[in-house]
Amino acid sequence: MTSNTTAPPAPGPAAPGPAAPVRSAVRGSRPVTLIAMCLGAMITFLQITATVSALTTIQRDLRVDPTTLIWIPSAYTLMVASVVLSAATLGNRYGRKRVFGAGVLAMIVGAAVVAGAPTVAWVIVGQLVAGLGGALILPNSLAILGATFTDPHRRTEVITAWSAASGIGLAIGPLIAGTLLQHYRWHSVYLSTIVLGVITLVVAAVGVAESRPSAARLDVRGLLLGTVAIAAAVYAMIQGGKDGYASPVMLVAWIAALVSLVGFVLVELRASAPMLDVRLFRSASFSAVMVVAAVSLFGFTGVAILLVLFHERAQALSPLDTGWRMLVLFGAYVLAAFGAGRAIRRTGFKAPIALGLVLGSVASFALATQGPTASFGSRWALFALFGAASGLVVAPATAAALASVVPAQAGMAAGAVNAARQVGSVLGSSVLGTLLTTTMLADLPDRLAAHQVGEPTAAAVRVAVAAGVTGDQPLPDPVRVALAEALTSGVQAGLRVNGIVFLVTAVLTLALVRNRPHMP
């Protein structure tokens, strides 16, 4: 789950590539421009959490097996991660407002496809189209703000507002989805994206001016190789949980990912206008910050999915009740991200990043100790702690990326950190989601036996769970409890892995990230 860059680049050049002359949006209205760009950011993150909240209902209605279910949120973030760097170049070449509008339109079309989807295949197709829209929106909305608000201090404020809008999208997604699911089928959840998208298009048409297109070239070979590398690796990680990571098909996928990655590096080294100048990674600080950016969304998106499934499956809560609980996590994230973005001038980069990662690790391990009967009263503080910890990493990581390169490369660095976040997001939903399903399926036989469920019934339950078909009828108490415990064991395994990843990344931060004071 979470954009999407989920956080703004620090003040500084907002263009996503090496600077090309652009004309400030002098004919547009600055307040209206800010509103339109914030609405665009809100849509991209609303799509993530609304989808996560509807997963249980989608699985039950369409009879989706656990592995395929992970593809529903992953398809969206996979497309964002694959295209976000090239989307910045498209904006430079064809006009940022035009490409931003195309992104919003793609979000609307993708949501409409999902809203009318008769099968899970169409749900995934709609998510891919919506992900293309999110990729077009994110870098170009930031670039438009950078061209419109040229004063560094004012730019700091508007980018902080953009980040807050992203967080608001994350927070309201579960509430909107939960409310609609109480009265309508899951298809209705995606109507919110359509409505908000139409409003955004109207606002942008009224008050946003176009930046003059530049002669920036589209790095087609880099786009194709990068997309294949990411898609093949994610496919192997998700599908490998079902078919085996060393199966022949998975080996082909791993090889395709590796070859594409090597090809991408070679192409970018030789390109006159690379999508990503891989020489940036010669800086140890920059490389470490890319890891931090990926890990922050790996945990935030992955843990959000784990917690939503825990509440809806293990505790049998409604999507709306789950949404209110998740609001604690997302609200803390927004507040902490806003505060950290304003504080890094005084603290530098290392302190908030390392502190956020350590606190996120502590919250993950603590949540992993609680069973399916734990009350929210004993958990809400850990939700808030994890949300605030993730928010602490957002702005300092981006500012540290910009401080790790020369000023002329600041725009590309901002684009790179955005892409790293999206890669982390898709890895979080796929890796932790796959870990949940594989652990649950492995643990289920012992749980059923412990609750004295006879073998004919136990075998039927195992087959039904593996196929994603549990039926609409109430389950016998022993089966229900066994399923809740097995799913909880999967959630706990994911939380523990996330805690370890956060701790290791905190050590990496202290060792390598440059702590240069933030400069506008």
C-alpha cells in the first residue's frame, strides 16, 4: 500500500530530471494549482488503502486464491514503480499539466474498469491502468508545484501540504471503503476515485497553467528494461510462494529480472539523457537513502495490508470498523511526516531517519506478540507508534537524497527516491503478503488438529482456504478459531520480518547517510 511516493521531496528543484527550462505557471491561480495537485496526490493514495480494505470482500465474492489476491494491490504499485521515472520525462517533453491530466484520466478509467470487473483478471487490469495514472500524476504534480512556487520557503510549505494530502488519501481510503461496503457491493469502493478524479480534472482545467515543454527525450530502452526487471522480480516473489521459488518458471523469471537489470544499468550508463543516471549510486549516502526510501514503504504498505487482513479475517471486523482502527496509524503518519519535514533544518537527516526506523521496528515486534483475541485498547498505541515512526522517515530521506548529489542532479535524485519508494511499496505488499499466505497455509493443519477438527472436515477446510473459497455460511467454532490463529501466525511472521528489516536499515543509516544540514 502508499505512493505513490508517500512523501514529498524536500524543498529544492522539483523537476524529476536534469533541469530543463520551464516557464512558471504565471497564467494559473496559485491557490487553485495547489488544490489540484493535492487532489491528484490524494487520489493516488486513496486507491491503495481503499483497495486493501476491500480485499476480503473481493476474495469472497470472486473466489480468489490467496496468491492471486496479493496481485490486486501489487498490480497498482508495480505499475507506479515501473513508470514513475519515465513519467517525469514525459511531463518535461509534452507538458506537465497535460501529462498530469492524462494521469488523472487513467486513474478514472482504471477505477471504472475495476468497478465493473466481473472477474479477478479484470480487477488486476483495472489496477494496472490506475497504476499508470498514479505514475503520471506523482512526479508531474511535484514539478508543477516547483514551477509555480519558486520561493524556497513557500515551496517548502506547499510540498508539505502535498505530503499531507497524500496522507489524507491514505487515511480516508479505509473509511470510505468501509462505509460503502456496509451498504453496497465492493465495486462501489472505486466510485470514490472516479468522483474525485473528475473534480481534479475540472479544478486543474480552471486554474493550472502549462509549463513549456522541453526537448527532453524519452528513454524508451531504459523504460522497457526497468519495467521488465521490476515486473519479473515481483512476479517471482509473489508466484514463487505458490509454485516454489526454485521451480523452472520462477528460475526463468529470476534470470529475466537479473538480465534486464544489468541491461538497464548498461543502457543508462551510455544514454545521453538517461532516465536514471546510475552514477549517482557511487555516493554511499545516496545509495543508503534509496534503501531507506524503499524500506520505509516496504514496511508501511506491507504492515497496513497485514493489519487490515488481521482485523477483517482473524477478528471478523467489518471494513468500516477496520477503517476506524487504521485511521490511528494513518493519522499518526500524517502528523509525524508534517512535523519531520519542518524539523530537519535543525536535526539533520540521520536522527529522524534512524529514530523512525528503530521505533518502527519496536512497534512491529510488539504487534507480533499479540494474538487474535487482543483488544484494540491494547494495540492502538502501537498503531500510532508505527504510523509516526514511518512518517519520521519521509521528508528526511528525500532531503538526504538531494544533499547526497550535486545541485544539478537534485531533480533526478528526487525522481529516484520516489521510484525507490514505489519499489518498496510493491515489495512490501508482495513479500509480506506472500509470507502471510504461505505461513498461514503451513500452520493451518496443526491449528485444526489442535482444536480437534476431524480429518475429512480439516481436509475440506485446507482445500477451501488454498482456493480462496470459504463460503458465506458461519463456520463451526473450532474451525473459525483455527483459521484465526493460522492467519495470525502469518501476520506475526510478516511483522517480525519487517522489524528485522527496519533495524538493519537503521544501522545502515547511521553508518552511511550524510547528515548535511538541510538547505533550500
